[in-house]
Amino acid sequence: MFLIFALQRPNVLPTGDYGVRSAIKRAYRKRKLPTPAAMEKLAKSWHPYCSVAAWYLWRSMDGEIEI
């Protein structure tokens, strides 16, 4: 997250961040938290803007889910 927010790098995928992993689990309806390898595979289409996708995923965990 330091690379994204402090250094403003545009293409960082924080595979170790629990919030991003949880958001991917919820957004893609996975049973388990994704592994770093699974996240890398999923994020291939997000390049060169992985930081933007990670930010949106991270922020998606702030709100309640309405069903």
C-alpha cells in the first residue's frame, strides 16, 4: 500500500494485503481467499493499472452489501 499511496506507483498489485484479497473473494464469489498466484492470473487484464483496481477493491470493503 506504501507503493500505491505514498509513491503513487500505477501498477502495483498488493497480493499480500488482506483487504484486497477479501475484496477479490467477495467480488468473484470465491469460497476461499485467493492465493497470490491466483491474484496475479486474475489481474493480467488490469495491467498497467493494477493500483487503481486494487484501490477500488480495497474501498469496496467499506460498505455494506445490499442483497
